[in-house]
Amino acid sequence: DPLGAYRLGRLTLDNGRSMELFARHSVATTALTYLHKIHITNDYRQLLKLPDEAENQVLEAPAQLVLGTQRAQLLAQGIRDFLHTPALNTALTQTEPEKMAIVPIAKEGTQFDITNNLRTLFGYACAELPITVRQAVPPEPFALSFQDQSILDVQRERMFLSLLCGNVYDGRAHVAILDFLCQHFKNLSHVELLAPQASLQGLTHLLAQSNPGLTLRAHVFETLLDGDTHFPHPEFHIHPSLSKNYRAWWGRDPQGFSIATMPCINPDSSIPLLDPVRQIRLLNALLKERHRVTLSGVFKRHVFPPILTVGSTEL
């Protein structure tokens, strides 16, 4: 595959229900999962509170620190790489556009640029119906807002395939969304979950609690997550060396604990490409709380690597 590689898996429950999983590897998906080179501009240097000497350096940094425009471009490319995976490519090629609905979950899913990608790769456009999920007043867990006013009843009846775009956290929001879609599209039977970041626990909950009449298939970048962090086990990664290098970049805190347990999924749902300042503040708060270090302190290891000494000779 000139775009990289992918790995096929299957999540199966005790009751026999199952879901295919596709983990996609490419230049873009690697950058948004493990390490990627970033240019330390003056703005970035000030944001991270790095010394003047760091400016204009090109350094490797973890995916959580790929921000703004660079992240947006990589995300769009990673989604295009999804669409080249044979199973998804076949589904989109063989399905008439009027029988498909793109459902981006605000905020993150609306950044996937699915409509333009479909137009570029397949030459057609189909209905894009953004959905907003908010915490509701108990006993209801979520309040959903669906922008489908322009869809006629006859169009609703045709819809049998949906591209549901958004990261999977604990899976509860996706269950509510799928129930909502089944109410709106009575003939919906197949859902392609485009979730660059998805946890094993979230997908398991989603599969267990969603409408059993739906066929689900999930597409993720590189690997599933353990809650909000990477699994440390090599077998969970297409290229274990990428995970090893990622963990080495973060290093250990003063107590000797691995800092690579930093969340890959933002607990406050902020999106680094939309709000880099908020992302940096969030990561710093988590680092101080969990590891008693700062991003600046971790980054300085790579700007100014420590000098090793043997006897009195500097290396």
C-alpha cells in the first residue's frame, strides 16, 4: 500500500456480536499518534515557555503538541488515508451518494473535511448533517442537536449507510447518537465509525449498547487506546518502535514514573488545531498534577540534551 499499511482486527463480545476494526498507518496517522517534527516559531516558544535559543529549531514532539494549521493538514490527510483502506473504499464506491449520510460530531468531527475528501477521491458529494452532543438534565445523559432540516422524508428512507465522524471516548455519546440516527433513518443498517482516536473500552461499550440491527465498522489511527493513553504492549502497535520512541521522548518524572501515560484524548474535548493555548494549559496542568513537571521542563531535555561525563572528560 503506497499510503502506508493497515491492520485488520475484530472486537467480539461474549454474546457473539462483533465489529471489524481497521488501524491505519501512514505518515499523517503516525504524526498524530506518536512523534512528529515541529518548527519552534517565536509564538510556539513563548507558548511553551522555552528559552530564546530554542527558536527556529526543528524538534520532534509528541502528537499532543502538533497544533494549529499543521495539525489540521495532517488530520485531513489521515482521513484521506482512511478512505483508501480497501474495505471502506469499496463501501463508498459501491453505495449511491443519496443513500449515505455524513454525520460529523461537533467539534472534532467537523474538522475531518469528509465532504471535500469524498468529492476529491470519488467525484461525488452526499448529505452532511452535523450533530452536536451536550450534557443534558438528568435523567437524560445527553442532549442532541441534529442539522437535518433540509432532508425530505423520502431521502430519509433511502439512507442506509452513515459515516459517523468523531473520536470515541467512553462510547456513551456514540450510543446516544446511533439511537438518535436510527430514529431519524428507519432503514439505517451500516455505520462506518471514523475515529482517529478510540479507546478499546469505548468501542466495547458502543458495541454492547448500540442497536443490534446495525453493522458497525471502526477505523482508527495506528492503534486503539487504553482509556485515554497508549497501551504499552508492543503487540498493540503496527510499528512497536514508534511507540517505544514516543515513550522515550516523554521520559520519567522525578519519582521515576513514565510520563507517557499522558492522555492522548483530551478530557475537556478541546481541539489542539482550534485552541492551542488551551491545549498547552491543559497538558501543563495534568503534568503538574500527575508528575510534578512542566512541558517546558520536558521539552528542554530535547532542546538542550544533558552532557554525559566519563571521569573528567565531557562527551
